[in-house]
Amino acid sequence: MTRTRKKILEILETAETPLSALGVEARTLSSCDTATVYRSLHYLEEQGLADSFVLFCREHGTERYYVANSAKHRHWFHCEVCHRFVDLGECRVEPLLSQMEAATGVRIRSHTLYATGTCADCLHAGQQAASRSHQEGEYPRQGE
Ligand SMILES: [Zn+2]
Ligand SMILES: [Zn+2]
Ligand SMILES: [Zn+2]
């Protein structure tokens, strides 16, 4: 494996969240150009060293995100407010997939699942803002 590919694999392995190609490029401190990053990611995925999924979000549009395959297979949540990834933990859908295999006779090789919505921090911030405006409504300012 070339040094660049090794480095990019290392970036994926040490990342705490899935990374887009641009995110990977940023972590190479721009020592790799975009085309090299894309080619290397493609190579790593072909070799089964990396995995990717495509996620749509209004802020970023449709983007492909990469994770290293050395990490335990897990699923991710993307917050539509702050655009962070939250680790949902180890895969718990495998028993369900086995049932689907048994019911349909297909052989499942891989699956993709991600969730989107509002993260705990953003939910909390939203609740605070809502209760503030509620209070302002309840108690009109004096002297008006
Ligand atoms: Zn959030
Ligand atoms: Zn986003
Ligand atoms: Zn899974």
C-alpha cells in the first residue's frame, strides 16, 4: 500500500465519526489533493478496509461518508441542526436481517442504516429557547 493510502486509512481509523472526502482531505492538512483522496478512499473500500454510506442533509446535500472497517460495525445518527454525527452504538439490526433472510431466502452481504433528526444537545437548546419565549409571552414587559 502506498504511503498516502496508509495515511488515509489511519485517518479513518482514528476519526471519531464518519468523514466525507473533504473531511479526510482536511485531516491530511492538504498534503493530498482531492483527486488523490477520492482515489485512495475508493481503493480502501475496494480492498474491504473502509466502508461508506451516502447521506442526504439540507446543509451539505448528498455526501458520501467513510469509516474504517477495523472498527466494530455500528450505526450513526446525523443531527439536522448542528450537523454532528452521534454514535448509535453496535449494530442491533442483524437478528432482524437474519429473519428477513429466512423469510425471503436471500443472502444479505451488507446493509446500510443511518438515522437523522435532532441530537440531544440541540433538543435541549430548543426546549430552553421555547420556554424562554413562553415566559416572555406570559409576562409582558412593565411600563408599556
Ligand atoms: Zn445537534
Ligand atoms: Zn448535515
Ligand atoms: Zn448494522
